[in-house]
Amino acid sequence: MRQEIYARRRVRISLASGKGSPAGTYLFDIRGNLLNTEAGKPLKKEAAAFLSSLVREMPGISGSEERRIQWEGEDISLSILRYIHMTLGELPDIQAERIPDREAVADCGQKRRLTYRQLKEESDALAVSLIRLGLEKGDKAAVIMDNCWQNIVTKAAIEKIGAVIVNLNIHEKGEMLTTLLRDTDVKAVLIRQGIKSREHMEILYGMCPELMEQTPETVHCSLLPALRTVIVTDREKPRKCAWQFDDLLEEGRRGDLGILEERKRTVDPLSPVTIIHTSGSSGKPKGVLLTNAQLIESALSHVEKMRLIREDRFYMTSPMFHALGCIGSALASMMAGSTLVFHGTARCDSLLPILEEEKCTVLSSVPTVYLRILDLAGGDRTWRERVPLRLCITAGAPCPVKVFEGLKESFGVEEVLTMYGMTEAGPGISSTSIRTLAQAENPGGGTLWPGVKAQICALSRGEEGSLGSSLLQRPVLGTGEIGEICIKSFGVMVGYYKNPEETAKALDREGWLHTGDMGYLAPDGTLFLTGRCKDLIIRGGENISPGEVEEFLRKNPQVEDAAVVGVPDPQYGELVFAFIKAAPGIRISPPELAGWCRGKIATIKIPQFMTQVDAFPETGSGKVDKKELKKRASGLCKMPECRV
């Protein structure tokens, strides 16, 4: 499969004379064969041979670059783009032809399973109906669904017709949901009902009461001017203004597949395919725009880093409206031809039986879930035979030593892979493989993924810890120096949808994505993370990374997890406040924990305030909400029992 996809790699070379006038654009395959003259005059034999030799020397990874050469006494500029000539809509079809009877999806919540043949058939049927309903190439279709088989089918159908998926957090409510639907020009919205206590259709009615009196063919509301189509999944809860999901599947099966084949031929691998919203912890979520080719390349990288094979059964807990869920899990599993397993409403207590019943080999989750699983497993080594886990994946937080030990002891897990990425990067940046206890106790830096370049820029602290608007004025730091991590890769977003101001704050003119994360590069090129720039604590002029303090506190056997923020102080500027989640059955003594820190970590980094919590507040993407913690800390630091 990988070789088949790699064979689709293309190199597009645009030529311009030294005076800037375009001379032509030419498409080559990865072997250097000229496939097409897209613009300009046909190449002469010598020029074609020269460009062909350049192509053969290029790395086998997607990317772009600019070169200047001398040709026949003239300066020539080359704009080079390497990409995989494939769309996401083609992927289910390819797998249906290769492995038609292999299970693609196991929805344990709805007890529905789909083979790759069935996934193609169902997505084809929905795609035909979406075309009939008037969705054109480039139209925006919002998906408000939890982890379910309908989510997989819906997104495959949208991809096939060349529309753009708008991933929406199922937890968004009235005003924010309205804003996101309006700002992304959503023409169709597909909703799985019953996933929240307040139905999303009721939220829509609250925003646009005129919908209650409209039919599916006449949808129109002033607040959402682009909206024309509403689709719901539950037959038991029909809505007057909405089409019913299963009816559309049935109608699509009887429809003309020819109109779908005609549409698929118009879909460009380099065209936008999805908008994934950031968590918006510091304001309104921003819509990250990504293309087909970017997601294909990203999925391949995930497959290789996780060593996914056809026989794997991949259980995902990440929601499909996040990058790790829709790209790093669902799309990667489909790319490998493995089975994606999920349960949209499963709690941690029911996860072990599902892993056992489904014989899962790969689990993608967060440390909190792993800790709960280990607690339920109770150190019973028989789980090794009952759950054949070989790989556990975590993202957004380091893997605690106790988690690695427990997974290896109870389940025989061979590897824990900690990924670092962000939606704007498409999302993969680097990963750290942990296979031994020594590696868990002293994890090395992350290995940059193929095609990813990194540099560290000096911090420029502005108002409320922001980085300031001038991205190019900050110098690049040397190895070992801590600053802001900046990356450049093929996967870096096109931009924030209809938000040029925020795009300019994130992407500089040279194409570097300023991540907002702090870290440093080791001499061997590995990347070390130390925290978020906006979370940086400045105590008496000294920079303190909350991430460093958190990682240190987690080494205490009584501490399950920690979250550290700065609180204002008139003398020092800021002091360190630690929120501690204790191990089960433990009551933390702040003075004792502070005493344990002394002599092991710099004195200025020892928290001056601590409090024990049962859980941390989270952003919409499941990350610890540091903004909320800072609010809480401002009040708690006045309480004597929190002072160390």
C-alpha cells in the first residue's frame, strides 16, 4: 500500500526568468518522467533532461523549495512543489479494492461494523445524496458527531465530492456554535443526535427559530446565511427541517454513481479538504485549513511512526473533531488497512472489557486514562494474554514513569510513543519512543518527523505573556538555548480560514510556524519541550518553565499529575502555584511536598503555593486549561493553607 501511494508522488516545477516573467510549469513523477506541461511552452530535450535529473535527486518526502540556477547564460528561478497526487476520497476506494472483506470500523457503542467494501459503499451512497442536495466542490459541510460509524462515513463522503469538512467540537453551545457555523460559511450541517443532554437541533432552533417551520428543501435563516441543508441521524427524532441520514443512504444506493465519478475527477489533491478548530483557550477557536495532500502525507507519517500494519486493531479515545482523532487515528488506521475501534460514550471503567473483547493491539489515549486502566487492572499480569497491546500512544503530555511501568508490567506493552504536534502543523512535529524503564525515567528529545525543520527563536514577552506581533525581529538561538519552537514543513496549514490577522501572527513571511511552545534543540537535532510561551513564569527576572516543574513533581510517588501556573506578586512579579492531583488514597501535605523538592530542583522553581485537586479544568480539546487555573490560583493564594 505504501509503495503504491509513494508511486503517486509528483514534483511540480515552475520556471521564471531572472526578470520574473513566468516561463512554464511542468509536472514530473518521482522517477523524473515528464507527465504534463501545465503552462508555457513544451520543454526542449536538454531542459527536460536537466529538470528530470533534479527531480531524481530530490528527497522522497513532500515539501516545497525555491532554487536559482544558471541556464544558457540566464538566471532562472525554480519553484518546486513535491506532493502525493491523491485525495482523501480515494483512500476508502483503494482499500475496498485491496482488502474488501477486512474490518475497517468497529463501533462498539452502536454495535455496528463495516468492512472496507461496506465503508466504500456507504460513503458512495451518502456522497451521491449530498451531490443531489446541491453540495458543490469547495462548499463547507459541518460535522457535529461523536466517535461513531456515521462520522467515518460522513467525512469520507464529503471528501469524495470535494467539499470541505468543518470539524466542530460537540461541546460547543449556542453563541459560540453560531459563530463557528457562520464564520466558516457552512452550507450543510450533519448532526448525530443524542450525544449531549441538550440536542444540537434544539441549539439550532434557538439560534434560528425560523427553521422550526421550514422543510428540508427550504432551509434558510438570516443568522446563518450560507446554510441550506440540515441532516440528522436519529429516526426516532425526526426534524421537520432536516433530512434523515439513513434515508439519504438508501436513496444514494439507488442513485447514479456516474455523477459521483464525474465529481471525483474534479477534486484536486492540493485543494482544501478540512477545517479543524483550535481549542480557543485564549479566545475564539480558529479554523485551521488543511489540504488533501497534507493529510495524506501526515497519515503516512503516523503509520510509519506507529508501525501500523493491516492486522492491527487500533482503539482511539481522542475525539474525531480533533487532529489526533481524525488524522492521527482514524485516517492513519485507514491508511494502514487496520481496524479502527471506538465507543462514543464509553467511560474508563468499561474500556478494559472492550480492549479485551476487540483484541486491540494499539491504544491512543492520555495519561489520565492510562492511570485509570492500570488501577482497574490491579497489577494482574493475566491481562497480557487477554489484551494483546503492543503500542500505547499519548499526546499533549509526557508519559509518567508509573504509567510506562504499569503498561509494561500488566499488559506487556512494548512501546509508548509520545507525540508532539499541533493542528496548525498538520499535526505531526516530533515523537519520542519509550521502550525501557531507563528511557521512561530520562526521556530523550523528540525525533523530528520526515520533512519537518525546526529552529528556536528568542522569546519576546509582551502583554499577558503574548509573543508580540513582530515574528521576524526575534533572533534564532543556538543549540541548548530555550526559546520559542518554530517549525517549517509541508504539513503546515494553509492558514486560519478567513482570518488573515491571526494567520500573520502564526506564520512569518519565510513560512515558519511559530508554535507558542518553548523548547530547545540538542546538538543531535532532537527537540526538547519545556512548556508554553504564554505560561512562562517570570520570578524576580528569572524565567521558570511550568512544564519543567510539572515533570519534576510527577516523579514524587504520591503525585499522579501536576499543573503549574504563575500568580502575581508585588515583590517578585510572579510566584509559582502548583495544582496537585494525588495518587489514589493520598492526601498531599504542601509543606512536605515542598520539603521533598528542596535540594532536587532550583529553589526559585519550588512552588510557593500548592493545593490538591481531583481533576484539572480542560479546554475544548482536552488540554489542561491554564487560563482557568490562573484565575483560581489568584484567589487561592490568599488562603493560608495553600501557602507552603
